[in-house]
Amino acid sequence: MMPYQKNLLSALAEAAAFGTGMFLLVGDKKRIVETCYVNNIDHRRFEILNFPLDIEAVEHAKMLIDEKRIDYLLVGEVPEIYVLNVFGMRNPLAIGSIDVIDIPALRKFLFISNKNRNFYVDFEDKKEAILQARPVLKGLGIKKVSVALLTNTNNNNEVLESNIVKMLVMDGDIADVEILGIQDFGSFLRAGKHFNLFNSGATLLILKNHEIARVFLNTLSAFTNSKIASFSVYNQHLVLDAKVLDSKENILFSLLILEKLNSIKASALAKR
């Protein structure tokens, strides 16, 4: 929806060229074609649905979602209220997030999940964040969801809440979810600690809140060569938001993750 940015259009064109997906571009066709022309991007790789007015583009995207005519929504740098309207939501704090990190030294994907954007996130929200990420991990072939609960400090209240999360998961009898441990965030990033990013076996990190998660991801992006796929979660729908992704490479990585999820889902349906 309204993909007017060079990086986004270039990534979509490359993904289409490699057969990663089929893309319907909803927005001002003239603006899309002109951006492609100026940046030597082949706009013929897309089907462009011409809706010059923002309100028309939003309403059409909503119809595509409601009628299940598309698998995922990708949005350009548009006001967040537009995306909320597509999914019939009002509260921006209710938007969740799932991030997939490819750190070369780990040789596996690492996930971060937030159920919402509240500054104070209670133990029930953290449990829901685990359950929110679970189908994504399973969809990518990860059989065991190994969770590290990271506190911002060694504050006793945070440690207590993390222990409650652990008990809630155990009481829910979720066999494929394992809480590996509770650690303060700073220590978890230090290689010399007995329970850290590299030796814990964790595949899913639950941080204090969405804000802390974004700081961590921005730091990784700035100082490492990690690839990061970031998705906003609106009413259980994964949305690729160009505002969150800082590079063409991360947009392509996000598209590859979505394609993988979709192909595994299609294979599962075919076996039924």
C-alpha cells in the first residue's frame, strides 16, 4: 500500500524477479511509475492498482484484507493511522511486533516478540508475546521455542514477573515452548557470562518492552552486519512496514521470511 520509496520498490522488483512473490501495488500509479523510471526499476514486474487518493488506497487495501485476496500487507512510509484503519483498529499501543535477526556468528535465526507498545508490560503480555511468535517460529521449521526472558535490571519485581511468565507457560502445558532462563539484558550480551546470547540456546527473546527492543535492534543494525526482518502485528496479521526497515537488504530479508512462511503454509494445506 502506497509504496513510493526507492528502497522499497527496488526490493520488490528484485523479489519479483527471483519469484519470491507476486505484488499488487495499491496507490498513485503515476507516482509509482515515475519513481521506478527515475531509479531504473522495472515497474512492469508489478500489478499497479491506481488509487491516487490516500483514502481510496486505504479502503481498497482494507477490502483486499477482508476478502483474503492477499497473504500479507506491505506499507510504504504512510501515517500509522492508515494501517490501523485497514485493520479496524484505533489504539496504536495495541500494535505488536515480531523481529527476525540473522546474526552470522549464531548460525541460526533469533526472534524478538512484543505483544504491544505499552511502556509497562505485565507478565500476561509477555506470555502472549511468546504465543504470538510461536506460529512464526514453527512456520520457519523451528520445532522448539526456547525463550530467554530478559530484564532491564536485576530489579526484584522484574525477576518475579519473569518467573510468573515461566509458570504461566508451564501451566498452559505448551509442550514446544521452553523457558531457558531469566537474565538481565546487559549480562546476556556479554560473551563471558555463563548464560548469554551465544551459549544459551535461546531462539526467542522477550525484552522489557517494545522501546527497549527497538533500541537493541537499532544498535545491531548500526554496529553489526546482521540482517533484520521486522514485522508489525495488527490483529494477528503480519505487516511489513517500510518505516521500520532501514535498508533494501532488510526489506528483501523480510520478504524472504514471508515467502518462506507462505510456502510452508501452502504445503501444509496441500497435505490435508
